[in-house]
Amino acid sequence: MTLHTLNKHDKDLVQLCVSALAPEDSLLLLEDGVYAALGGTDSRLDTAILPAGLKLYALAEDLAARGISEKIPDVFIRITYRDFVSLSLTCNKVVNWN
């Protein structure tokens, strides 16, 4: 299982990241990458086309800092930095998309 972290809100980067996701992977949105959870445009994640079984996370502190905590779908599990560290230790590999 691979943990993919996305920390930028960029159309091409989001598309590259999505193309590399596998069903057993996890995706964590952090920093400006949390904007990708809002849906709707090419630079945002369309959860309908993501692999089944993919686990979706968003860093709660970054959502709050950008005022979008209540605007992202419930499919994203909100986690803390401590949870992020734990998650990264449970994965075989971490890939950072930035």
C-alpha cells in the first residue's frame, strides 16, 4: 500500500496523482492540496473516478486554515498531523506530489 500526499492545487499535478492511484492506496490532501477535495473543476478530484477501495484523507488543520472544513465531502477522513505520521508508518511507501 502506498500513501500519496498531494500538497498543491494544480490541474496537471492532480491528474498525474490520480493516474498513479491503486485500489489499496491512500491519498492525503494537505496544504493547498486540500482544495482538490472541493470537486467540480479539472484541478479538483472527482471521487467518482477514483479506484474503489482507495482511502481518502485530508489534514484537518489545513482545511480549517483555509476555511473549507465543512465544504469537503464526508468521503474524506479528516486527520491530524499525529495521524499523518502514524499513517505514513503503516504504508509501504510514501509518494509526495508537489
